[in-house]
Amino acid sequence: MAALPAHGIMTAVNEPDFGEVISSFDIVCPDGQSVRFALNVLHKTQLNDRVYGPQLMLSLCECAAREGIPIFLYGSYAHVVTDLAINLKRRIPELEIVGAEEGIYRALSPAEDTALVDRINDSGAGLLFLGLGCPRQERFAFDHRDLIGAVQVCVGAAFDFHAGTKKMAPSWMQKAGLEWFYRLCHEPRRLGRRYLQTNTQFIVRLGHAVLFADRR
């Protein structure tokens, strides 16, 4: 499962191999008001809200706790994933977290990859949350779709938000589709090029699609 904002959508458009990765997912959710708006305009989906990655993660964790399904956390950095596990347990005491590991941001050796897969599978986790960032987490899920038994859920920055290492945008900015601007102001160096480039491309392509639809 993946929750994609405009950045993820445009990465899939600009990188055909990543587009094939996304097309293979069982569920792809619109994580971004602009994506929701585009779906409503182009496909008349009448979506009232987006599927926000951090909220999706909490909802799934609450369901996992009720159903007795263990979860595994993989991604971000050691201090983040440690605080994430602590905060999730504090918020949902019944939640069983059977693994919490920082991500490895380089190509894994065959031995490392096998060991990681074994740790996840041996933990008995039914849900694997990935916080490696887009598109790395989606590629990881795709590459391990036949190797990992748990359902893989790509939630990206949800790790940082629930760990408390980064702040979420105010709810009014989220509803107005301005979360990207809030995050850009807080992380201009890391997100500047990504947002300015992909958001512009998304708007241009959406405008073209609407124009083309009207002509038809």
C-alpha cells in the first residue's frame, strides 16, 4: 500500500520504471489535496478528503491493536524509529511492536538483504510500516513483495511526525492544500527543488488534462 502526494505521482510519470512499480501496488491512496482535487475533477470521484499518511498509519495501528496483529517499523534513523515506537506504544498501549529498525540508505548486500527479510518474517509481524521516503520505500516494497509476508505500508514522513522530530502543518493548511508550503518553509534545502519542480509539473499536467477533457 502506498499513499502518494503530487511528488510521488510526478515521480511515477517522470520515471517509467517507478510508474510500473506503483502500478503493481494493490492500493494507492491520494495523499495530497491536489491529488484528491485532480481525481475529483478528472474522474468525478467525489472524494471529501485525502488519505493522509500519518493518519493512515495511526488508524492501521489502532486496528492492528484491536485485532492482535503485530507490526514492524523500518525506516528513517535510529533516534526517530526509537521515539516512534515509544510514542505509538504510549498512544496505543495494546499495540504489539515486534521490530523497529532504522533504514539503510544504500544498496544492501545480498547477505544484508536476506538478514533483514528474515528478521521481519521471523518477528511474526502482520504489518510492515516503511518510512524510507518516496520513491525508496515504494521500490523496497516492490522488490520484497514476494519475500516479506507482512503487508507493506509506505508512510514516509509519518515516522518523523509521530516520533515528534518534525511538526505537522496546521490543520487549516492541510485542508487548504498548503502542507507542502509549510514543509518547504521548514526544510527549504531538502524539499525546495522537489516541491517547486514536481508541484509545477503536476499543475501544468492537470491543466492540460482539464483542457483536453473539455475539448472532448
